Amino acid sequence: MEKEAKKASKVEQKVSILMKGYENRSHVLRKQIGEAYKQLGSSIIEYESFRGLHQLEALAIPSRIEVLFLDFFKTSNFFYLLFH
């Protein structure tokens, strides 16, 4: 019985050594996955923000161009009248 207990103890130590490596690796991977998940969340927020900004800018561009053309024509008309 004592012989079997020693044998079982040695096997348990070997298993413990093997499992400790797996546990350490698991801990590291869990940490990396958590960090990647946080980064994904930040990236999604950034993407949604820039997508919204892009949509707002796309809506604003035609009116900005129109204002610039009106200013240009007013200015050019002013200079035409001024010098003729």
C-alpha cells in the first residue's frame, strides 16, 4: 500500500507540473483575449464615430460648395462692376 501511495504521489507531482504549465498559459491567453476585447470595443466606438462624422460631412459638403460658389460669384461680380 505504501508503495502505491508513493507511486501515486509521483504521478500527481508530474501531473501537477504539466497542469501548472497549462494553467499559466491559460492565464496569459485569458489576459490577452481580455485586452483584445477591450481594443475591439474601442475600435468599434472609433469606427462608429468616424462613420457618423463621414455621414454628416457628406450631407454638409453640397451646402458648403454652394456657399463658396455664391461667395465667388459675388466677389467676381463686385470686382467686375468695380473695374468696368
